Amino acid sequence: MKVSTVMTKKITVLLGLMLSAFFVNGQDQEEKILVAEKMIDGVNSACEELRPILSEDGTTIYFVRNLCENRGGFGQSIWMSKKLSNGEWSRAVLPEVINTRANNAPVGINSETGALYLIDVYPKSKLGSGKGITEAKMSEEGKWEIGERVFSIKQDLKRKKISGYVDYFVSGDGNVMFLSMSPKKGEGSDLFITRRGEDGKWLPLTSLGEKVNTAGSEFSPFLSRDGNTLFFATDGREGLGGVDLYKTVRLSENWDEWSEPENLGEPYNSSGFDAYYFENPHGQLFSSNRGAKLADIYVIEKKVAPKEDELLADKKSENEEQEGLALEDDNKGSEKDKKEDIEIKKDGIRIFGGNKLANSDVPEPIMVYFGFNHAYLTPEDMSKLKKKLESIESPEKYTVAITGHADYLGTEEYNQRLSEKRAKTISKLAYALNYNIGSVVGKGEAEPAIKGTDEAARKMCRRVEIFFEKGKSPQ
């Protein structure tokens, strides 16, 4: 979808909105922060991922993969990924039946039946123009079945011509629909609403008005489960990037009065493109191109923030350690040499090992050293680590045991969680590269690499160890 930009954006730091992302748990008084985490390769790809929708039980993600070789050629198709028993997501697959040679997209999911609402491009509905909505259900045998058309702009709204692309969202109960479309040819898209009346027919289309709509484009609408909050994306307001996510609250039972839109701030928005927000009790998802040219799917997670005294005690180290990932392709030298090397370098994360040892069927262990309070990789870091793991031939022949560690700063509970997050970060990448995953554990601060309280010693403790074993682990 092309979104026109009609005004120059200023990258604005909205302090109040950023602070609203923090909250305190009344029991343990631990400060927490919301963090946007990019989903693993296999869901995301070198193409563009948009419109994530999470099933009611939280086990399936549906989304659009765009600018890619899809069912209809170089267009957009619906893909799906399943959550595995180990909590990871499967490699996305391209379902048949719900994908045609036209551009396909999900625009909602029924919260009771699990049926998808799809842009209508299906022969059975005899439209084929995308100017309507069709319902698709999965049979007990696990096969998709295209149902009847549930909405048509031409028939239900009595509108023969619509200028440009139409974006939709259908509520979980199937009774409320938001449309994004251009009022006039050449203008940006605005948000409109229609609802089912008591007779089951769709009511006339109503604009959300000038309080919500701008001279720019408003699109990717999503209505909260309680029906009171509308999330959407726009390029018509000043924000953090070219396209930002906003929310507006319904002020009237008649659905005709909405509050002044509020920027969601970080981590939902970035200096890039952020849109297609979706949530249910199992998670929050959206699409963003932060750190990349094309959009990927991100999830929002709650992370425990480090305590202020911990940050202050290591502030200098933390500032020095945010320049990315440096690789060492050889493992020469003693542990003392490595310690000194890590001490004088400014890299937040460093890697040693992975070479094939003489007279051995498996590579030597890989040691990944993290920066202070780091558990996640930037796209650049992820690319470099991926290159290192890909250098090992035939990864499917190996099972990896992944163990995370932390230094002694902070509470034992916090360091335990931090070590587990570090291990999970590495396991996601290893899984995406076809390694067999054995154990994935965190040891917290219990097993320091070397004893000592200075910064050089603590750096050696902030690590993940990747051990290789030939063959698959027993199920």
C-alpha cells in the first residue's frame, strides 16, 4: 500500500508518552518497560511483512507478505505461522484456497469462530475487485473454505465508484467495520465507520471527522476488544517518524464522537514506518521498518528495567558498549588474552569460537559476550551473528545446548531472567538456521567465567555459551 506524505516530519521526543510506557508492579515494586522485539526469521523475511493478526487462542499468526514471489506473482499473499510446543514460532507457510492470483489480505478475525475476514477477491463471491469482505473458515479437517460475502461497497453502501485503494478492519464480533479510503481522487485516505443495524444490514458510511482525519492519510484501523479505542496509522501528524501509530477513544454511544488522537510514542513508534497494530489477550503486534528498508512484524514485551544504582555504577561501561557486534573468527590465545581484548574494545557484544577442532566431529563451543544489561541484538548484530553460525557446515547435523549467564550486578532474580533472555535470543537464531535445539537455560550469576569484581571480570561473565553435539537431541 502506498501512503502519501503531505508534510515534513519532525522527529519529536514526546516525554509524557514515553513515560507512559513504564509502570510499577504493586507487589515487587520492579520498574518495567515495554520493548518492541522483532520476530524471528521464518516469520519475517527479506520481503515485507504487514497486517499481523493473532488467533483467539494465541497459537497462530496470520499476516501479509508483500513485494515477494507469492501465489499471484510479485504481489501480496496471506501467510501463517504456528506456535510450537517449545514456545517458538514455526516457519511461515503459504496456505492454499485463501490465496489467489490477486492481492490477498486478512482484515479481521471472528473472536468466536476463528474465521478470517478477507479482502474479497474470490471467484465464489463474483466480485474480484477487492471492494468487499469475504469470510473464510477452517474445516475440522484443517482445510480452508471460502464462505459467503459479508460486505460489499457496491451493494451494502450503494456506492458504485470508490477512488483508489480501500483498507478495512472488521471487529471481532463482525458488527463494526472501519474503512480507510480517499474521499476524492488524489487526496489522502480518511477513516470511515459502518455498523450493522438491528436488521443485520450495514448502516450508511460515516466519516470520523476532522478531529481524527487530516490532510494526510489515515489507515490500518484496529478497534480494541471493548469497542472503545481505535488504533490507526497516519502520516498527517507530527510524530516520531514518517508514519506513526495513534489511538483515539470513543466518547459517544452513537460512535460519532472521538477524542483527540494520541501518539503511542515509543516503543510502538520509531523514526520510520509504524502501522497495522493488533492486540488480543495473548499479545500486541504491529509492522515497522525500523532499522530496515522493508517492514517486519514486531511484538511488544514487558522487560524488567535495571535499577538506577546499577545503571549509575556502570554508566561509563554501558555507554561504551553500544557500538554493536565484533566477530573474532579465530580462537587463538589464552583466556587472559581474551579478557584483555574485551577490556580495551568498545564492542557491546563479542564472539569467540565455532572453529572445527582437530580430531573432533563437532565445532568448539561459541562464546557470545554481551554488553551491560544487553539481551537483544540490533539487526546489524543479528546479521553478523547469523554469518558466524552459517559458517558451520550442515547445521542440521548438530544439536546445540545454549546457556546464558550474567554478572553479579543487580538482584539474583533479575540476573536469572536476564541470562534466560540472552539464551533465548541466541536460540531463536539457531532455530531459524536449522540447528536442532537441545537445552536453553539461564544460570544467572551462579557460574561466573572468572572471579573478580572489576569491569573486565564482569564482562567475561555476561555471556552465552553455545555447545555443539552431533545428532538430534532425544524428544
